[in-house]
Amino acid sequence: MGVVTLSAAYGAGGPEIAPAVAGHLHLPFHDRMIPAQVAGRLGVPVEEAEANDETVVGGLWRLVAGLGTMPDTVGGVMPGPGIPDARAFREQTERVLTEIASPAGVGGVVLGRAAAMVLGDRPDVLHVRLGGPRQRRLEVAVARYGRAPREIRREMDANDRAREAYVRHFYRADASSPKHYHLVIDSTALSVDTVVDLVVTAARSRGIGAD
């Protein structure tokens, strides 16, 4: 059945597009169930797993603060006091993703979690990056959430920096680089339905999706 991974910058429509793609492909959308499984495996409350989840901005800032923010010589960030715990959460998230994509797994659509880095070049996976110019992402987010532009701008900048730091630290990679994806879309320039159609068409071309 395969897997579609979506990496989405803030304001690029990831939370709307990912479940819609899953629905069209008749695949499960893996979102809140991932930190729930991680919590179960580590024997911690779900709230603790969510606080270390790559898609939860508030928790992600806590994680990035624990990792530190000074670049090291290979492009990551210097480890901080929280690195053993952070690494345990990341390793369990990777295991969940690998099981979802395994021949015995259920397949599905995954938003975030650095899934393109985790699942790599598997032939039964489609990696998609959703983005767009900063100003247009800001305008989309303001229209979507109905909050003050200044507040949205702060949240967008925090989100982008934290997710970039997460991927840079754990995977020594630039999350926005096109080389990690089969399909890169400026989702601020197209309607949600159009983006969903593009991703679904690309997924089906790789044999992904249930009949």
C-alpha cells in the first residue's frame, strides 16, 4: 500500500492537505497516534511524548532548547543536557515510522516527523515537500487562523527555526532541500484541492494507495 510523507513549512497547508491525501488514497493518516505509540513504548504519558514530537511547536522548542543551538563542525547542533531523552523519543518515532512502511505495516500518510529522512529511498514511499514564499505563507496562515499578523509571524518563525534545527541535529540535513523529496510544491500558489490532486497522482504513479 505504501507511504506518503509530507514535510510542510508553516502556512503551507500541511494539516489540511495530509489528511485529504490519505482519504483519496484510502490510507490511514498517522498523526496523533504516533506520539501515543511512542509514549506507550517508553512508558511515559502521551503529553510527554507530544512535548518531544516534531510536529508540536511548543514542545519542539523545549526539545531544541535541550539540544542547544550552536552549530557543530558537521552541521548539526551541540548536544545539551536533554539529549539522551530527546534521542530516545526520536528513536522510537523512527521505529514507528519504519513499522508503518514495512511489508507487514498498514502504510499511510505521515505529516512531519522528518519521515523523508527516516524512510529514505524506499520504492514504496513518496516524499513531498510543501512550502512557498514567507510572505505568502504568512498571508495564508493569517487568513486560516484569523489571528493578528504579528502573532502569526512570530509563531511561523519559531516553527520554521525549530523544525530546521530538529532535522539538522538528528539527520545532519536541510529539511527544505529539494534533494530529499520526489515532489516539491509551492502550496501557497495553488488551491488545496489542486495540491491534493498532484500528490495523489504522484503517489499512484509509485503504486501507493488502496483500491
